[in-house]
Amino acid sequence: MIDSRKIFGAFIIAIALFFIWSTVIGSWQEVSALRAAVTEREGLLSQRQDILAKVSSAYADYQSKLNQQDSQKFAGLVPVHKDMAELVSATQDIADNSGIAIREVQIGESKDSAGQFKALSLNLNMSGSYASLRSFLESLEQYVRLLNVDVIQIISDTQNPGRLRFTLRADTYFLK
């Protein structure tokens, strides 16, 4: 007869080999899945780098095509003198028509003005709905004076549920 100790030893070794085998196979499958995910992410990264390269190239082309004639056209869109009162009243009128309440207006000269133009920095603290913000921005696009909106921050208004608070920063220009 076969010794029971030998059978028990063989059984224990078989169980150990089974657990080691299942752990190795599980780890191998996980490594394979991670390799596939890394390959996919590398593909996405290269696509996004290609897109950024194309955008940079298009921006460089745009900058190279700007010339003195474009500068003259731009001069027709900007006022000769800085007129803060007109800017504030027009902004208030646009806000009123859009259903936005302006809480605070700050205007200051921008330090990075170059060439024949100076820039005014316009900071607005407002509240309203999302639809009123869209309407406000659409009206700003139609405004005669050139405004370049740089930053829009949106947070929920804790004092008025259902309304949002907006902080908008824009630059407008005038001739030196």
C-alpha cells in the first residue's frame, strides 16, 4: 500500500502548486491588461500632441499674416480715447438686457499694452442664471467696442439658490 504520508505530502504540494499557478496567471492577465491600457494612452497622447502641434502651427501662421493693414482695420474698431464711463454704462445696459445683476466693476489700465494701442482691464462680478450669462456673452460679441474676454469663473450663489455668480475678466483697447 501507498504510504499515507506520501499521499498527504503530494496532496499539499498539489494544492500549493494550484495556488501559485492561479496567482501567476491572475497577475499575468492583469499585466497584459495594463500593457494594453498603456498602449492606448500612448496613442491618445500622440494624437493630442499632433493636435497641439497643428494648433501651434495655425497660430504661428495667423501671427505671420498680421500686417500693418490689419492694424489699420483694428484701429477702426477701437476708440481714440479711453472712455471708462461709456464702457461701464454700455456693460450695465448689456447686463440689464441679459438679466444679469452686476455686483462690482473694476477698471484699470493693463500693463502689457504694446504698439499703438493701450488696453483697459475690465473685471466684472455678476450674478444671474446660466441662460442670462450666455445672453450677456452673445451681446458682448455684438458690442461695437472690441472686448477680449480672458477669464470666466462660475460658482453657485449660496445666498440665492438657483442662481450663479460670475467673475469675468476682459480687455478692451484704445489708441495711445
